[in-house]
Amino acid sequence: PSFFKPFEIVLSLFKPPTYGTIDPTVMIGVAFILFYGFILGDVGYGIIIVLLSRLLNAKMGHRHEGVKSAATIGTYMGVSGAIFGAIYGEYFGNFMEKFVFPELLGIEEFHLYLFHRAHDYNTLLILALMFGVIHVPLGLILGIRESLKHHHTDHAIEKLGMLMGLAALGIFVCNYFGVPPFSLQPFVYAGAAIFAVGVILIFKAMGVMGLLGLLEIMSLGGNVLSYARLMALGVAGIALADIANMLPGMMGYAIGIPAACGVHAFNIALSIASPTIHSLRLNVVEFLPKFYNPQGKAFNPFRKETQW
């Protein structure tokens, strides 16, 4: 779809997908926008990123197709960040909560958020890990589908064994932390049975090399934990924005306001770079290798297009 066409610039880092395999452009587009907005989560920052992206497109988009795609993706990023910011109730950090409502409007208690991530880090971490719980197994499922489609039965069995091992690992972790209903004893037995079947499938597909397959299950657990960066980066952004909002009170308005603007500008620059890199990493490192086979060749026509 044309909405996701700009994300082809991301996949240009690889060779094109092999003929007859999955083109992950749409999935990359959805996940990247979602991850970025989850990290940024600020209405003010999101609006500024949208404005900067449209300015970039107006100045250079008509001359460079890559710049146009990057500006379009930047617009999506800003909109996603603003939507999550409305959910979190963040407008340049706690600016609205600290100054606008109590100081200008005289309202002491006013909740402008659906979920205040700055006050509930545990829930934020769980939500971040849930992205991994969905994203990593999805990559394995797509890998199983692709292997079966191209009659690579051993690869499909291997990936199914790893998926079952990862599921069992998830059950054990939930049981350890007392997450209902996995805290019940029958789930421990079910997890052990799933893990045993997964191990059998791995050794069936890989033979003696199945020992490495068992290590890969642990690695998949690390892949899921890697999504905790979505929470950590967001919390770092909150802290910097709130520090900026403290400066006028600490340094006086004459010095504090310019200093606050400078810190917010620095934070916006970080909010463009760091979440972009880590959102891409989660897609390129944790998700794509489980099914994506970039061994195709780009289409090159025999003659150039003419102007008439």
C-alpha cells in the first residue's frame, strides 16, 4: 500500500526479498511506528517532529526521493508520538501538569492522561515486554510458514521446536513471578511437556547440532527481554523533559527559560535519533532474521524511461 511505500527505504539496507517469499515492508512500517510512538510519547515533541518533517519535505523532498520518504516516515513518527503522548498525558514533559493547570488555570487536581507512565514504571515495562512476546513469536511463525511453503521441512520443524521452547520459557517465568493463571501448578507441568516436545523437535531437525538449538532458545528469551529498551528510553526522555521544566524555578525566568528551551531542543534531537535507531534494531535484529530471506535481485528494465 502507498501508505507504507516510504518504508521501502528501510529494507533497502538488504537485498530484495527472494521471489515468492514474504515482503515485510508493511509489518516493518506498523511495528516501527508503534515502537517509536511508545518511546516518544509526548504531544509537544510529536508536533514539532511533524513540523520539521514537513519542512524537510518542502525544502528537499522534490529533489531527492530518499529525503521525501524519510520526511514522510518522520511525519508518521511524530503523529504516533503525539497519540501516545495524549495517552500518557505528556506535553513537553510535565509542563501542562506542573504549570498550565495549577499556575494559569488554578486547577490543582486534573488528570489529562489515560496511563501515566512516569508514575507506573512496572506497568510500562510489562507493556514493553508484551511487544516482544508478540513480535518475536510472530517472526518464528512466519519462518515456519515460509519453510513449509518452500518444502524446507527440517527448518520448519526446527523453528517450531524453538517456538515451543520459548513458549515454555515464558510459562516458567510467569509461574516464577506468580502471574495468574500461570502461577497454578498444572501450568508448570504443561510448560515442562511443551519444552520436552520442543527439544525433541529441535534434535529431530538438527541432529547433534540440537545442542546449539537449545542455546538458541535462551537467545530467543533474550530477544524478548530486549524490548525492555522501549520502556528505558521512554523513561530517560521523561526525565530530561522534566529536568528542563524545573530550570526556570531553579535559575530564575531570565536564565531558566532559555536554558529550558535548550534542554528541550536537545531532548527532541535525542528523541529523533535514539528511538529511531532502537525501533529499527528491534525489527532488523530481533524480528526479520527469523523469516526474511533477502536473496533476490532488484528489477532493472532493459531501457530507461523516456520523457515522451
